[in-house]
Amino acid sequence: WIRYFPGQYGEIFIYELSTGKERQITFDRKRISGVCWASNDQIIFSSNRSGNFNLWMVPASGGSVKQVTKGAGPDYTVDISLDGSKLLYFQMQTTSHIWIAGTDGSIPHQITFDDVFLWRVAFSLDGKEIVFASSQPFSSKKGARVYSIDRNGRNRRELTSVEENIGNPIPSPDGRWIVYVGTPLNEPQDSGRIYLIDAKNPGAPKFVCKGCPYRWINEREFIYSRFGDSTYSTWINSIEGGEPRKFFEDSTLAYPLQGGKYVGYSDGRMGRRGYWISAAPGIKDPVLPHPKKILDYQTTDYGEFDKSGKFFYYVKNAGELCRISIPSGKEEVIRGVFPGLNPAFYHSSFDISYDGKEIVYTDSRFNSKLIMIENLFK
């Protein structure tokens, strides 16, 4: 079986029924997604121990590990026939493209067409550029980089040069800066570091602090989360670094809305899981006297408060965009067509333009195969 450890990695263990003892077979500190036991006492498993998720095998008694499959993968969910003559595994790649449409559902159009995996798309202030993170089809060992592209799909620029895991590249309101989280390929995701680059002349990234950025609140400060042993919390930091300020309650990811009059947040605490709005601390608002839950996590995996703080946007069903007014909580289904817009954040991400008139989003999809290897041990 696979035992999972803090730091998002797993190791293979064997339990001996006769003695009640267990033995550890792998010591890679890498992720493992599937395991099977062949009749000749070879353990075959899927791991990213070389960067990509490929298949490997190791004797059940322990010893050296041998690579079975190579390439970009990712190769998951492995099984083998009783006589060991046929090995079957599942390969899945995620690819995506960028679309732009009016928030009223008008004029949807695709602006990228190559089969790469990209996410966390964001508009520049003037809406003329899109910033995003991209990699080769999911689980490439080459990691990811930050890019920008004109809204017409031309002039794609690579803004970072280090191969690492990339998250949440976000342009500043004045268009001068981009913050993002970068994690070395051999480190767990919760060890991410926030970097700052010049949007026009990137150069070497500047380290700001540890954590993950989510939103700018002005030209110099941004909201970010940092992770502790058992919880996460929302903080404010400056691009100059310095002492961060805690913004809201533990186990929430919170944003100031409408100039700080309200707070919108996602709450991960038991009994409160979902998206909420409340008056800002110290402010009494007769329209919103108490915190109000506007959406449950069961409805959608992902939503966004727009930059005006007047609406919360989310995808209810595939291709169906909805928004909730703040502070009234009134929900509206936007009549229009959004091809490929998906309700799961893992598959799609989106951003609303500063003027609220457009949405940029990804149409991420799975390309899946079942693959069989015959006579693996001959």
C-alpha cells in the first residue's frame, strides 16, 4: 500500500501477515499515484521520481528501482494480469486554451490553440494583455513558467525562465508588476515562495515572502495566504516586503470589497464551508448586519469576487456563468454562451476585467488513454 506523508509525498510499504511487521520499499519522498503486485514479486507503481509520472518497478523484497515507461506521461492507475503477461495503465494529459467573452455572454472567441496546460489567467488593467501560467501537458518534469499574450492571441512572451511549479501570476492594478508563487520541482507545494517581476522587463524575480498570492489591493500591496501546521490564514504584504499584516480569521481566504466596506471570503471550517460576505470589522451595515453565506462548496469548486467588489462570479454548470450581487446576495444566471467554461477549478480558471465587461477563461480538458504492455518480464 501507499502511505502518505506531510509534504505531499508517498512511499510504498508491505505488511507481512505472518509476523505483523511492515517494511518500507521506496524511499524517494516523491508522489505515488498507483501500485500493483505482480505474481513474480515485482511491485509496479506510478511515481514522479524522475519528474514526470511514469511507471517503475521494485522487488517486493526491496532493492534497486527500474523504470518501466518513459516520456511526458502522466502514467497512472496500473494493474497487471495474473500470469504477468499483460500490464495495463491509464495515461491522462490535461490541455487547455484561452477564451475571451463579454460578461453578458457575447462574442466568445478562442485566442490560443496549442495543446499545453495553462491556468490562472488574468487581465491586465487595460484588458489588452492576458497573464497566465503554462506548462507542457500536465505533469511534465520541465515545470511551468509565467507568460503574457495580447488579447488577439499574438505576441506571447515568456516572463520567467526558471523551471519550477508556478501558481497565481497576478498583474498589479497599475500594470507595472506581476506577483506569483514559485516552488522548486523537488519541494512540496506548501513551501511556495512569492516572487515579484517587472511586467514589461521581467529580469530576475525578486523574492518577497513565503506563501501564495491571490489579489492586489492597491499598487503596492497584495493579499496572500501562508500555511501553518494545521491551518491557513490571509495576510497583506507589500512588494517591498517588511512585516505582513493579518487580514482576517484563520482558515479563511478573504478579500476587501468595495473599498474595504465589505469582506468576501471562502471559509474552510467545518459547518461553515463555502463562500461568505460580511461587513468589514468595525463597520455596522444595516443591509448586511451579519455574515451571509452566498454559496456552498457543493455548488462549485471555484468562484471569483470581481475587482469592483460588487459581484461574485461562479460557474454553476458547464458553460453556465452566474453572479451574485454584493451585499444583497441576489443571484443571476447570465444568458449567453461560454464554450468550454467548466465548474471545477482544477479544469478551468477565469478572471473578470477591471471594467467588469469581459471574462477571460480556460477550457481545460482531459486527453486520456488506456495502454497495455505485453510480456513486460521477457
